[in-house]
Amino acid sequence: MEQETRVFLNKFIASLCVKGIDSIPFAGEEFQDGISAVENTLKRDLPADKFNMIAEAFIKVPVEEIYQDICSMFMELNGYGISFSGANNPQWSTMTIKMQPYSARRIIADDSVFSINSQILNSITNEFCEAAGVPVWEEF
């Protein structure tokens, strides 16, 4: 996995953490719909050269048309702020976010490898949650 993609995925996880989300679906249609929403938003809002830096995360398996590569990439991050659980092993169904908000804010703020506008990061987090059916508390 390219360094920019790893950093982007960590920023995405950190953004979920900052919103108070402690778990997301990791298998099935909900996850696929969420990642599709993220891809569409990034293609629309990021400059093409910036999107191309992280495009490997959004490669679909040709026949099944699913985002399997990003699942593998998340699995590589296992233990670094996230873990996985599921009733039907080895089909993990839930990704648990085990990141402290302080660490999450530091990850988001670090632009040394890959920078992404905070509004875009917030937007893709909201889009993922809406498409994947993850409830998000309104911020006041």
C-alpha cells in the first residue's frame, strides 16, 4: 500500500473517531455503499492528481464489482487504532475504531505525507455514514 493511501485511510478513520463513531460495517452492502459514496465525493471534490495519489484504495474486483482492495488495506492497519469483529469468521462484519480523539485530531492535522481539506474529509465521513447507515450525532 502506498504511503499516501495509508495516511488517507488513517485520516478517514480519525475523522470517524472525531465524530464519535466507534464502529462501522466492514462487510456487506452497507460497507460497499459507504465506500462508493466516499469515492464519488473524492472524485468530485479533489483535484485529479490528488485523487490519483489514493486511487488504489478504490479499485473494484472486476466480476463482483466490490471494493475488496480497500478491505485488505484496512486489515493491514489492524491494531493501529482499529480492530475487527464478526459473527461469521473469517467474514469480519464490523470495524471497531479504537483511537483516542486527541490522537485522531493529530492525525488529521498532519499534512506531511498527504493533505486533505478538512471540509472534504468531513464531507466524505458524512457521506460514508449516510450511505452505510451509520448514525451520526448532530454537532451543536
